[in-house]
Amino acid sequence: MPYVVEVTVKSQRGKCAFGHKVGDKIILDGRSVKGDICYSALMTLLPKIYAMRYGVEFPWSEEDGDVIFNACPDPDNPVVFRIQRVRE
């Protein structure tokens, strides 16, 4: 069964054009996206989110393979997202 994935803004430098702030949460359950997320960031995160939904563990992951970090594509105003597989 696929996992739910929770994405949280871990850090943000400069001025995010979308308005992301530390602590913002987005939940992806395979049917919906709950929370607001910039399309540019979503396109960067989606391959990893999809893989984590189906159990992939990345070699650089933390917390027993259930957490990874990924930055948005804006090099001048980076937002770093924490991507966590939710095991229920």
C-alpha cells in the first residue's frame, strides 16, 4: 500500500516569491495535495515524493530512510523542504 508523504518547509532564505515560510506543511496522499505549494517547487519534489510513496529509500536519507531534504530551484531565495514518509 502506498504511503502518505508530508512535506514541511525546513528553511527559507531571501524572499520566496510564492510566500513559503518555515513550518508550512503539505500532505500528499496520492489522491490530493493538502496545503499550498509553489508549482516550481512541486515539480522538483514530485519525483522524490512519488518514490517515497512506494517505499524507496535513498542512500542519503535520514531517520531510517523515511526523511529526505530537497531545495526548490530558486538559487537566490532557496526554500528547503523536509520530505517524510508517514508510516501508519
